[in-house]
Amino acid sequence: MVVACHCCEDGAMVVELTREQARRIAVRAQLLDARQPTDLVETIRQLTFVQVEPTAAVAPTADLVLWSRLGAGYDPGDLTTALEKDFSLFELAFFVRPMDDLALFKAEMAGPPPYEKTARWLDDNVEFRQDILDRLEVDGPLTAREIHDTSIVSWPSSGWNNNRNVMMMLECLMMRGDIAVAEREGRDRLWDLAERVYHADIPMIPLDEAESIRNQRRLRSQGIVRNTTPNLPVETTRVGEVGVEATVEGLKGRWRVDPAQLDLAFDGRTALLSPIDGLIRDRKRMADLFEFDYALEMYKPAAKRRWGYYALPILHGDRLIGKLDATTDRERGRLVVHAIHEDEPFTPAMTSGVQDELTSLAEWLGVELSQVP
């Protein structure tokens, strides 16, 4: 990739990218180019995390993300083994990460809660906290349903988590590093003491150093980001001042780019993406770089959906070219394709690429491919 550069008045280098170059950096950083990875843990390390989300209209989100990178060689059982037996991965706040990345969170876990409301609630429920830890020590791993609510003060909320004191305390204890997700039974998390789940020899990296490393990891996984993007829940996409400053042709403002991506060649492929795939998690960046109109419509009334309940974005090369509306009918053993929405008329290469991916997806799911006329 040949890129232009110039120097600012302060002597700092600024990389000048075309929008095509920026897209290719983003696609390659997310392991969605033609050079597909083969190792599960190293794939997640490059992506920084894989999100666990219960919707499985086609396949569970984490599995779909990993299949789109690793292809037919990915076995969902390998993810379970890595989490529950090998402990080479761990789950924190619905994000799966390499176990050694726990070192980047231990200082934050040891610090005060981020919100005063949470700190007050924990102070008011010291005995409740200890009751849970004692119960897990004797009987863990346990689901939230198996743990009694002995709170003195209820969680102060008028939203969806009102009167869910056990789950809120479990979440707090997880973020404090006291307990961890040991395994899953379907959608239920089983909780245990962190010392039984996490590796004992993982060090604590000081908070400032850990944040710097996490910024570097985010930039490596995204390739190119804009720090003005609003923070996303749990895991921001902002990276601070790491990397190299860049501009993108036709777009206002400055970006940060991973310099390791600047000299690499690009060879694209076709891929079907999860609606919360890392390539499009930052919807503002998606719109700027890919000029792609997309929204997850599962929460909309059926009559107001343009692309479907759980439409999968379609990547071809360095462009997002359409949406796949499909559902896995597990009872009948079919991957039902309701519609393929083409943003612009597909070329023969696009059509062939999408059909090949659909065939591969159905084979990986172990079902027949069924396309609705």
C-alpha cells in the first residue's frame, strides 16, 4: 500500500489516506481479508475480544464472528473448551478475551467502583456480598437463580434491572475481580470464585500502563479510528494518541492509524458478518468509511424493517455491498434465505462470492440451504 504523508508545523507526520486505503486497513485489521487465520485464541487476541450475545437467528454471535474469520475449521466446541477447560480465554461483561489480557484489567478491578451510586449500594450490602462469596465457595459454580437475595438495600433503578439484586451484585463482584463466569448452561452464566477460574500467575499491570496497552490493542484490531466517536458501552473504540495521525480523503477531521498496516498488501474476499461485528461496531466509522446504510432491526416492528430481523452485512473486498436476511430453522435443519438486499446490482463476482459463503455457512451449521424465491 503506497500512502502519502506530510508533516505538521510541529514536525509530526500525518498520513494521507484515500477512503479505499482506509477501508482496506480496517478490513485487514479485523482479519476479514483473504489471509484467513487458523488459531482461535490468536484470532481473538487480534480482534481484542469477541462479544457474547444471546440472539441466534442464524448462529450465536460469538460463533458467527469467529466463523467469518476462521471459516469451516472453526468448531464452537473449541470456544467452550478454551473458556471452561483450558482457561486460555475468559469472559468479562459479555466479552471473551485471552486469559493473559486479564492483567490489563486487574488494576481497574482493584480500584474504586466507577460510579458513586454503585459504591454506595455495595457499602449498604456488605453482608449480601459476603453471603454470595460464601455460597460460591461451598457450592459453586451456581447460576443467579440458585443464589438467594439477602440484600438490605435494593438496587436503585427504575429501569430493566429493577429488583434484580442478585444479578446486579454478581455483575459488580465480577467487575471487582471477586468472581468470574466459570461456564455456561445455554444462556445462563454459572458463577464461581475468581481464584478457581483465573490463572493465579497473571500479574497486575499499573492502571496507566494498562490503559496505554489497551489503546494500542484497540488500534491494532481496528486499524484506523477517529477519537471523536462517542464511547461505546463497556469497550470504547477511542485510542488516545497511539499510532500515527492520519487524514482520509473526503472526510473531515483527523484519524489514528496503526502504522503496521500501512505497508501491507490487500487481497479481499467475501464474508457474511454479524450485526455486531467488530468491523461495523462503530456505526459512525462504518458510515464514513464504507458509506453503508445499516441498522439492526430486531427491535423494530416487522412492518418497519427494511432488511430483516437479523440481517447480516455482506462484505466483498473492501466494500459493504448489501444485507442477507436469513434464519436458521433448526427443527427442519435449514438455513432459510428470505432475501439478499443488494445496495447496488451485484457483479457476477459478488453473486458468486455470496453464494459460496451461503453454502459454506449452511455446511458449517450442518443444515441444508433453502432460498425463498
